[in-house]
Amino acid sequence: MAESTHFKMDLREIEFSLFEQFGLQTLFKNKLFSHISEEDARLILKEAHTFATEIIAPTYVPGDQEGCSLTPEGVRVPASLKAVWKQYYENGWNALTLPESLGGQGAPQTLGVAVAEMMSGANTAFSMYPGLSMGATSVIRAFGTPEQQELYCAKMENGTWGGTMVLTEPNAGSDVGMSLTKAVPAEEGSYSITGNKIFISGGDQDITENIIHLVLARIEGAPKGSRGLSLFIIPKVRVKPDGSLGEPNDVVCTNIEHKMGINASATAALAFGEKGKCRGWLVGGEPKAGAQPGEGIRKMFLMMNTARIGVAVQSVSIMSTAYLNALAYARTRLQGAHLSKGRPKEGAVPIIQHPDVRRMLLDMKARVEGARSLLLFTASLMDQERASGNGHGGEGYSSLFIPMAKAHTSDTAVQVSSMAMQVFGGAGYTRDFPAEQYLRDSRIFPIYEGTNGIQALDLVGRKLAQSGGALVNRFLEEQTAFLKSLGERKGWSEERSILHQAMERFGTVLGKFTMKGMTGDMESVAVAATPFQEAMSQLLVARLLGHAALIAQDALAGPAKGTQDEAFYQGKVASARYYLRNIVPHAAASLDAISGEDRSAMDIPDAGFSLAF
Amino acid sequence: MAESTHFKMDLREIEFSLFEQFGLQTLFKNKLFSHISEEDARLILKEAHTFATEIIAPTYVPGDQEGCSLTPEGVRVPASLKAVWKQYYENGWNALTLPESLGGQGAPQTLGVAVAEMMSGANTAFSMYPGLSMGATSVIRAFGTPEQQELYCAKMENGTWGGTMVLTEPNAGSDVGMSLTKAVPAEEGSYSITGNKIFISGGDQDITENIIHLVLARIEGAPKGSRGLSLFIIPKVRVKPDGSLGEPNDVVCTNIEHKMGINASATAALAFGEKGKCRGWLVGGEPKAGAQPGEGIRKMFLMMNTARIGVAVQSVSIMSTAYLNALAYARTRLQGAHLSKGRPKEGAVPIIQHPDVRRMLLDMKARVEGARSLLLFTASLMDQERASGNGHGGEGYSSLFIPMAKAHTSDTAVQVSSMAMQVFGGAGYTRDFPAEQYLRDSRIFPIYEGTNGIQALDLVGRKLAQSGGALVNRFLEEQTAFLKSLGERKGWSEERSILHQAMERFGTVLGKFTMKGMTGDMESVAVAATPFQEAMSQLLVARLLGHAALIAQDALAGPAKGTQDEAFYQGKVASARYYLRNIVPHAAASLDAISGEDRSAMDIPDAGFSLAF
């Protein structure tokens, strides 16, 4: 059995990203966050690390083994999670990013994300319960009536109740507009809800005495498609006006999924209103006269964006601990002779000395740091937009990066978990080490909260054109500015040239996409969406890693000289150099292939995929 | 639960490869195989398909769920496997490639591999028991004394006994030369064996009444390292001279691994001689005076090469059924609107109509067909070498491709299984569909029978230089000849140019490797071994797919015109075009990166990977 201390996190890495690269301390000068100091933030990170390691991490392996079960009384989750949930809320971890006015600490998203990475790295299945609950609460806070906020939010924020996000139906997965769940006006402004939902994370559990579901349903007579959907608050147990629990609300868990991983997270099928007794309340009450249709899905999008960032957090957290576990193993596992120095007297060298193992370790290191920077870059943009009052209703610069943050980090999580297992060799395939659980757990990340294919289509189909292309133009300017600063440094000419050429190809593809959009040839854009997303993410990551390397070189030339930190900064330079020289050429190759406008996937006749099936 | 008919195989594909591309029928003209006709071969394929589908496939999901267990009487495997084993041998499937003189059908390896693909695709964990047993038998047949062959082989060949391959120890995995298992001369030419081995597939089971282990051990006083190892026959139960079973041979299963997948395959830890009563016999008897050391490992290599081809078979089998399952799902799952035609009256279109799904399907199709061609190409070379008497003691042209057949197909199996899950979306993450089992099962392939890192080092460190570079020169000539034939076709100029440029880069890297070898800078070669193996495999696969496409175009211009087969051949053209335009640019990118001689993985200080772990 994997030891309970599987969770590994290098705090130095997080601190570098937050304070040396993304300038979190500058944000603390804004009046929104001025009650927090850099010292506070560092202390919070340290405490989160301790909490994640000591309280959450021991539940990771047992939670997977025990899993969830469906009993006549509902879903049972691993008992250990209940104790962790309690401490998580009591210690105020949920309140970190809540506004001070609601009793929270009012910390910026960037710090929240860094803390969440630790919680999720310790047990990603556990972290989904508070994470989704937080997401549901924030929707009610943003769009609910004052009464709804008072009735539901405080108890969700202090962990008395949980919350969920309820979209998927058997025939409405990616295609949420096909939802059949119905809402019919009932007594006192409520709606009678009937329908079946599936794949609801935390849809039932025995951790909290009540669960507040946010459910998409169609009011009788509303238009077809996603624009006809409305968003309802549907508590598992009805809540009386005084906040106490009333009768059950006819929400029944009919099944839980048996999955490849995240087994401690209950994935529930829910039947609403089988007895006609399920009542829901419109988030925000009845829409004003003349309100546009589609407000339900718009509200849910706030939660979906939060959830997508949440998946990025999960992804970075798993790949990071997977990498560090592989590293720790590579330092101690003795096998084989040194390529040039031969065998030591112990008989064999630690495998970290083998070139192919070093290549895997540096590949993982660069990808982990790259994914983390992409996530923290996005989160810090969100904070800046909030601090400057320029959120643009979810259409700010940060919104360009949400599909990449979700898709790139989740693909990378699977890739790194798999490579971590490769470093462990045969041992990694057994349950004696955490690598196999990391791979099983992470494999859902590219799927849920919008598949990575959907993310890519969101990027090329909406985000590139958003605000008249202003977002992608700013991206291009920033990339160009970075190339310039790289050109001013010694020793980076090869790397600069590789990135420069890749960016030229990126520009060519952007131009082609624009032309295709104008001529209405969306097929050619859609078929290239995923490789485009991958390439664009890699180009951004290359810049962020390169930026980190320049900071590291400054430190090496100055304050870090001769200190223990030298190796840390040399590692930063190595990550960037490796990524620019070994990964960016693949981004360029993908962009070349896109430019070639290969139509084979569209032209192949359906029967040509196989005549047999 | 996944339906028992999860196993999907398109026989038309296999037949194309064997008869239209690799010319199996030509081989039947050689006297070694002249007793078999093309008609026989097609019938055998059909029967294998039926056997795999009806007899083996139903055990796949239950075998995974039941798994293996260790009891005081030894290992229990899923009961269903015992019945399948019996029928497998009774129906003569093990005898397919056995020489006629031994009661077999004497079929070529190429046909054997195609049949094995079906057996493994139906239940890859099951297929390991007869596969490894066959490997052990062939070593005794090749190197054993006539008495050993008589005593052991017939009963292994008819399935009365099983056989295994026993190398790994806790501290001797990839580094087999570190083995501590000892052999001390004992009575009547036997050796007393003591030692502990791990990760032994089929190391204990309750399918057969006896298990014949082939075990690497060091005779007292023999040199250190792999050259001092000898190969022993160690039956689980001793065999009397008349072939009947005697007393137990002090071989005890002390543990079985709990793994991510292939749960129906027992992975045993074995203790030899804990009571001093384990006896082993040297394969082939006492070495002749003046024999070179290292004969034990050389004999084991015959089995390892077979096992590596076996992993390639497993890999192709899993990726093929994973792809076809995803395809079948994509044809029936309705979600979303058609990009240009909008929604049909059923409300949604089959997801195969979405460009991003088509891209995934064609990507998988091309990779599956490419991996299968690489495998069958290698197997047909082995047959040709055998038929012409030019086996070169395992150093023939085919030996260049064994590391690629093992590494490329196994990496691709994981990749395709994972992509197949992506096509299923959330459903693919549940145990209701086989995608997650395919991914769990296939993840061991890049690890066992020599990790893919080891394969890459074998390729660059041994095979490239073998016979003075003659093997790689022949490869270069064949690639060049293909480029020429592609150049003579209309409509392939873009693809030809992409492959041509990639081959130029390949030549550059080969030249650099030669220089490095001469200057003794093996680190620079070793750190690039894996990306080189990937690129070289992709270049070969591109050629094989391209060759198939040209054959398909000939058929489209002639016999297939207007028949149902048109779509099949159009599919072949699409696979090649997609691969050449979308994958080969990545091979070129990797080769460019190798040429750039990035040393960051070697230069980063060990502490730079992380100061915390």
C-alpha cells in the first residue's frame, strides 16, 4: 500500500511563481487586497502545506480503496473524508477567498489557487466536495436574491451544507441544450421539477446534512436548446424560512458510477420529482419583464468557469506530486552502471544518473512548472481584472486563457502521471506506489467540465474573435515583447529563434483561421481546434517558463550567488531551455500541419473508418 | 458492466496487411511453409476470430473484476480462464506456429502474430499465460538437451504444463546482472537453487498441474554481472524420468502484486529453495569446456525477443479494439448539431459527424494501422530470414525493428486507449465501457519486457551499429526507394516533401550519433535515445502506411472500383495522408531538437530538480 506521505509539494516552487514571477505582493497594494501582506500569504501557504500533508493526505489511498457506496439511506463516502471536511471548514480554508464582509479572508484568487493546489494534491477526490460547493455558493452570491443568499449561503460557506452543479443528463452531456428536465410553476413562486441527471459530483453524500443543488431545467413552454434553460436552487432537504430543515425534497440518488479513479468522489445519478414532490426556486427569482432568454446558462457559466479553473488546479496538483514522487524514487532506486564512470562499489547508481531518466525528470519538471504558470498567470489576470474593476463580465483578457488552462493542464496531468509511472518501472504499475492512482485519478480531467475538445472549440470559435480579436492581439504583443527581451540576453539566441519561428507560424494560422471564418468554412477551423489549442498553450508556456528563467538568471547573477538556492535557479533555467528546445518545435510542427490544411479527417467517408463496425 | 462483446476486430484490415501489403502468400511458396495455402490462412484467421470472440472475450471483464488471489494452496486465477486455456490447447491454437515435426501446423510467424492479435484483443491478460509458456518452451526446444526436450516440451506444448520466464529480483529489474539468486552443484547434475524473484507473470496459477520456470541464477564462483548468469529449468513440481510428477520442488509463491490492470494475470513473487530443496537443471546441460561466459543471458534473450514481439502483439490488439469500440460509439451516440447543416429532426447528430471527433478517430485509425504494419513488417522479416536460412543468430535485419516494435506499439497502445476514452467522454471513465480497462491494461506494455527506455538504448547503442551499420543502411535505402515511388504518383507531392525533409534530418542525426560514438560522448546519444526511437518508428510507419495507400489507390483504380470495398481503400489513403501530414512533422521536430544537442537534462544539477525531495 502506498505510504500516506505520498503527497509531495515543493513550497519553494509555489513561492517563486507567486512572488518572484507573478508579483502577488503588487496585488496586495490594491485596496481590494490591502489587508493581506506578503508575510501573511507566505504563512498561509505554509499552513496549507501542513494541513494538506497531515490531515488530507492520509485519506488518499484508503479513500480510493474504500470508495463510495449506495445504500438505502443514500450514498456513503469514505468515513475519513467526513473528519477532514469538518477540519477543513473549521480551520477556515473555505473562507480564504471569501470577502471579508462574509467573514472570509478576502484573499486574491491567485493565492486561493496556490492553496487549492496543495489541498487537491493531497487528495484530489476529497477536494472536489468543497470545491464544487464553493462554486455553487458563488453563483447564489452572484445572482441569488438577498433572501436566497441569506437562506442558503452562510451554511454552505461554513460547511454545514454542501452544494453541487447539476447539468448532465443521459442524452445531454456536451450537448446541454438537449436537457429534458422540466420545471412547472407550483405553489408560492416555486417550481415542480421532474427529470433525471447523471454524473453529478457530490450529488449525494453523507458528509453534510443537506445538499444545495444548482440545476438546469426548462420551464414549460420555454424555447428549445440551451437558451431555454433556467437555473434552479433545489435543496435535497427543503429549507424552512427560518433556515431549519423541513421535509425531504424528492431528490433521490438512483445510482453511483463505478469509475477508473477519483473513487472517493461520489458521482451520482439523481432523480428529481419521481413522486411529484420536488420543488425548485429560480436563482434570482422570476426574471424581470423583457429579460433575454439564456440567463440560466449564463449563470451556470460563472460556475463552469470556476469549475474549469478547478480542474486546472486538480491537474497541476496531481502532476506536481507525481513528478516529485518519481524524483524521490529516482534519487534512491539503485540500478545499473553510470554511463561513463561505470559501477560504484555499491554495485549500482541511483537511476537519476541515467540520461534517459534525467530526460524524463526534466520533461516532467518543465511541463509541471509550465502548467502551473499557465494556471497562475490566468488566476492573476482574473485578480487584476477584479482589482481594476475590469472583469468585462467574463470577457476580459483572462477569459482567453480559461480553455487553455483547463485543456492544457489536464492533458499534461495525464501525460506527466504516465511518465512518472515510467520512472518507477514495474513498481509503478503496482498499488504499492501512488503513480497508478495519480494516472487513474487524473484521466477524468480532460473529460469533465467540458471535454478538452469543447475547450478547443471555445478557444477557436469564440475566444479568438472576442472583442474584435483584442484578446489574441494582446497575447501576440506580449509574446513579441518577450521575444525581444530574450533577444537582449546572452546565451538564448537558439531558443529565441525557435520560439520566433513558431510564433511566425502561429501568425500564419491565425490569418488562415480569420479567412476561413469569413468564408464560413468552419469545418477546417474545427478540425484543427485541438492541435491549435495545444500549440497556443505551448507557446504561452514557453514564454512563461522563459520569463521565469530570466528572473532566475538575474538571481543567479546577484542575490542567489553562492547560496543553496543556486541549484533551484539553475533548475529554472534548465526547465525553460528544455521546453524551448524540445517542446516548442512540436508546437511549430502542429502549426505547420494546420497550415497545410489537411482535410483527410473530413474527406474520409464514414464507412472508411471501418466496414465492420 | 461492459458487455462481453467488447472485443472488436476488423478482419478485413488484417487480411489487407497480410495478403495485399506483406505478401504472406509469397512466403507459402517457400518449402518451409509450402504445406499452407492462402485459403488455409484465411480460414485460420476466421476461426481465430470466432474463437477469440466467442470463447475468450466473455472472460475479459469478469477476469478483471475477479482478479487473482493468493491462498495457502497457491494462486487462484479467475476460474473462467481455466476453461478457456483447455479449449485453446484442445483447438490447437498453441500449435499454429509449432513445426509439423512436433505435431504443429508449422505456420509462419506473421500468421501467428495476426492470430495472436485476436486472442490478445479478446483478453490480453489471458493471452499472457500461453504466450509466456510458448516462449519458455521454445527456449528449451532451441537450447535444451534431447532429454530435456522430451521430458518437458511436449507437455508444455499441449497445455498440460505451463512455463514462465524468471529474471527480475527486487534489486535487479532493468539491471538483471545484479541478480543474487544462487546455484550450487547438487546431486546428479542438478543445482540447488536459492533466491527470490518478483514480477513473474504466471509465476503461480491453478490452471496447470505443473509450471516449468526458466530461471536466471549465478553458479557459485561465476563472474559478477549478467555474463555470470546461467539459465536453469526449475519445475514447480519435480518431474520423474518417466515424465510423471514427483515431489514439490520448494518453489513458493510468497506474494502477488496488486496492479493497475491485467488483473487476471497473476504477477507472482517466488521464493526458490527456502528449505534448501529446490533443484534446477542447466538448460542444455553443463557447458562445453571453453564455453564463453554469458550463455545464460544469451539463451534468455531468445525468449526476451519473443516476449518483446509478444508485447507488440498485446499493444496492437488493445489499441485496435479500443479504436473500434470508440468508432462504434461515435456512430451511435447522438450529441450536438452538425457544424454546417445544423440539427436534424432527431435533435442531434451522431458524434462521428463532429470534426474534432473525426480527427480523433482518424488519428487512432492511422496509429493502429501503423503500429500493426510495424509489427507485421518485423514478423515477416523474421519469417523471410528463417525461410532463407539467414537468421544471423538474431542479428538479421529484423533485429533492428524489435526495439521499435516493442516501444513504439506499446507507447501507441496507451495513447490510443486514452484517446478512445476521450471519444466516449464521461461514459468512458466508467466501468460500463471497456475503454478504462484498455487503458489500465495497456499501461504496463511500455514497462515490462524491457522498459521503452531500454529499448531505445538497445536501438541507438547496439542496433544502429550492428553489422557495421548495415541494418540501418538497408533501412535508409528502403525509405529512399519509397520516397521515389511516392514521387512517381500524382497527388502526393506535399506528403513526399514532408517525409523527405524528415528523412534528411534523420540522416543528420545518424551522422551526429556516429561522431558522438567515435568521440566516446555516449551521454549525448543516450539522452536522445527515446525521442530518436520515436522519430525513427514514425518514419518507418509513415512509409508502411504510405505503401498501403499506394496499394489502395491501385485497387481503387482497378478491382475495387464501384464495389463496397471502395470506402475501405479510401480509408487506407486517409490514414496515410493524415499520418504523413500530421505525425511526420513531429518526427522532424524531434530530430531537429536532437540535432540541437540540448544538454539541459545532463547539465541541471541533481539538486536543481527540487531542493525539497
